[in-house]
Amino acid sequence: MTVLALRLSAYTNGGRAAPREGVAPDVEEDLAGGPRAECPSPRSPTGHIHSWLSDEFARLYDRYLGPRWLDEPLNQRIWERVGEIPDSELWRAKERLRERLVTYARARLRAQLERFGTTG
């Protein structure tokens, strides 16, 4: 699957600074579709946190970890404060996300049923 994904991707985000042990650089270059210098790969997979983290959890992190958590994702001292987030607030954020997911799934199902002329 990795080979397929790499060959079908316009851009790869490998998230590692050095070649994997046991994988020859020329194999990686071949899989990535060109010379290593032409296949951008950031030093860390944390560069796009904002694109996969929900607003609910981002707000919690802002409040309990401070504003630097997003700029310094590898700073262990910042992440040590995660334990200070009350369980009740984590649960509330999780529940809000679950509610959004269920609402979205129901809307999609309703639209699909209408498209096929059935009722649900």
C-alpha cells in the first residue's frame, strides 16, 4: 500500500529526518518518484497539527497548555501539562465531536435516501 500511495501522490510527507534502517536510499528515491532532494519531506510529522486537530481540542490545549503548544509541538514540558486538563472537559469535547459526527452521518444518510427515492 505504501508503494501505491507514494506512486499516486503528487507530494509525500514522510515525517522523518533520516532514511529508515535497512531501506536503501535508491529504493526510497524510486518509490518517491525521484531524487531525494526533489521529494520534500519535513523533519517532523507535527507540522500540520491544525489540519487534523478539532477546534474543541485546540481550545482546550490553548487554555491548559498555553499558546506555544502549536508552535513548539516537540516541547515535552508543554505536553506534560496535558494531565492538568480535567477529565470532564475532555469528555465534553469528545461528546461534542461525537454529536457532530452523528449529525453529519444522519444528514448524509437522509440525502442518500432522498437521492434513491426511498424514505427512512
